[in-house]
Amino acid sequence: RSQIIQTTTSKSQVGVGSKVTVAINGTTHEFTIVGEWEADPAEKKISHESPLGKALIGKAVGDKVEVSAPAGKVIYHIKEIA
């Protein structure tokens, strides 16, 4: 079954297709939000359906999101959206 995924070209909010720069404990990381079939963690492409992807969708620069990970909760601070 096919699923239509809306992409975004807005740099004001995170959406599918966004490149997002986040800070975790002062260290920056860049991810691209993609559809679940394109996800490739080694390429820093995360699915919009993943816990981090779901937390980031719709957020803006300056927002903080909290995601549960095996090692505990991780807080991501959104620095840039491209």
C-alpha cells in the first residue's frame, strides 16, 4: 500500500526533507528527516516515524525535544533547519 508523505521546503519548521542541526550536551549533529524507506542512520537520515523524527516534526529553531533512549532521556536543542 502506498502512503503519501508531505515534504516541506520551509526552514521555519522541521518536516520531511529538512536537514536539522541539533545540539546534544553541547555537541552538534546534523540529521535529514526522510520517509521510513529512505532511513539510513549511517548516512544520518532518520525516519519521520522514528522516536527522534516524531519529536522533531513541526518544531522550530530554538525548541528543545526530549527523546527516550536505552541510556535514558536525551534532550535535543534545535539549532538550524535547512
